Amino acid sequence: MSESTVGKSVERVVVAGGSGFVGRAVTERLRKAGYDVLVLTRSKDLKPSEEWWDGETVGSWARLLEGSKAVVNLSGAPVTLRWTDENRALIMDSRVKSTSAIGQAIRQCKLPPEVWVNASALGIYGPTADAPRSENCPVGEGFMAEVCLAWERAQIEAEVGVVRKVRPRMGIVLGKDEGAFPELAKYTKLYLGGAQGDGRHWMSWIHLEDVAAAYLWAIEKDVEGPFNLVAPEPIRNFEFMACLRKVMGRPWAPPAPAFAIRLVGAIRNMQADVVLEGQRAVPALLLSEGFPFKYEQLEMALVDLANPQSA
């Protein structure tokens, strides 16, 4: 990376975890908006505009925050990993330690970033029943609620002066090539697109394009604190799968029993709770601030994702 870019542009954005599924979309959106985006990554095979970090401690990368417009943190091990003791520690530490390291790096800045956008997730509400969850709802119970609470506290408790702190609580992100959609689409094409378990659990989804746009919005809009990063219409799992079958031209399919999903999860080292539980969340802040969703309805999103001609 050229040192000539460091410390000059006030329109620089540093994105930790920018090489991941969501990170790549956010990075691309920021660059289209005219920002000079520098990515922090754990990969040793660095590309242009990338800088290595260990995700845990302050290193030479900290200089990139000096004079920047924003720092975005999307770091975190996949929550789909089976929740063994080892993986629970990995899921927790990868979020809390990366957040703490960024807080420490900001404190060292003479000219700190204007805004710090630190990812979170709907898991903070725990598995929910029918009552919709807005940003003002209390923290829930369970492992993911514990993780998200610790994750958010690491940012909240970081003493970084007047730096604006934002926490997007992401739901199920639907993208064409990664995330939940390709897996569900694969089984639906094979006429196995039934509900998961009893299909009554809620899916608070959002299209990847709207996620990327919301991160840009969080940087440029004068908002602070948590906001639910989901589309306006959460839907039950059985309704989600019915919509996907309609878009892909497939007939009704029987549900996949919960015990079968748990068995497959054990074999593939994946946590079945991620598939069988969910949250009914509403994007109260985004709606009140007039955020322009591109994909408000599920069918619109699925049609775009299933279209091989779309970007």
C-alpha cells in the first residue's frame, strides 16, 4: 500500500472485514460514492488498498484511521459454526476483540474518524415469538444475545471522544453468490424447497444491495446508536419458502423436519439453531428517517437474486 495516501484524504474510509461477503458489497458501494476505501484483512495475500491486521490488537494499520471520514467494522467468525466451546469462544472473541482494538486505535488519533460504524446483529433480541422487535426493545436470552450484547458494549464503552458511534443490527442478508440465498435456491431447484422445521419462525431479511446502501447512509447521515438493518416486511419461514418456490417455478414441497436439519448440521459442523430460530424485527429507525429501500418486498428481492442477468 502506498504511504502517499495515508493522512491526506478526509474522504478515506477504513473497512475492517472488508474482504468478506457483506464487506465486499459495502466496500464497492463506498467506492462508487467516491470514497477512498482501505480494507483491513487477516489474509496474508494482500491486494491493492488492503492492509493486514490480526483482528485483535492495535498495529501499524492504526495510522490509516488518522484523518479518515469513517471506520467500519464487519469482522467476526461465522455464527453458523457449530457452537462447541471452542467455536463459541471464536465467535465471541472475533467480534469483541476486533471492536476493542479499533476503539484503542481511535483513541491514539490526533484527528480521529468522524464516525465509527460497528456491525451487530438481530441475535441481540434472542429467539423471538410474534411480537415485533424495534431498536428500543430489551436484550433477549441465549448465546447470540450474549455475543451481540458484548459486541455492542465493546463499542459503547470505548472512550473515543466525539466520534459518532453507529451499530447496524443485521438480519438475514440475501446475496446472489453467498449467504442464505444460494443454499436455499439450490434445494428449491431440486424440488426440496419446503419449510425448515415447522416453518413458523420469523425471517427478518434484507437484500445485500440495501445493506451496502445502509452502511453508506450510516456514515453520511447524522444518526447514532443501534438500528435494525432489515427490510420492512419480516416473514415466516414457510411463507419465505413459498415465495422462493413461486419465483423459481417449483411446486409445494414437504417441510424438512427439525431433527433432520440438526443431523445435517452436526455432520457439516453447522449450528441448526441459526436455521430453526429467528427474530421478527422491524427497521423503525430506517423507516422514520426515510431510508430509500430498493427491495421492500421479498418477491422483488428474490426475483432479482434468481435472475442470472442481474449484477
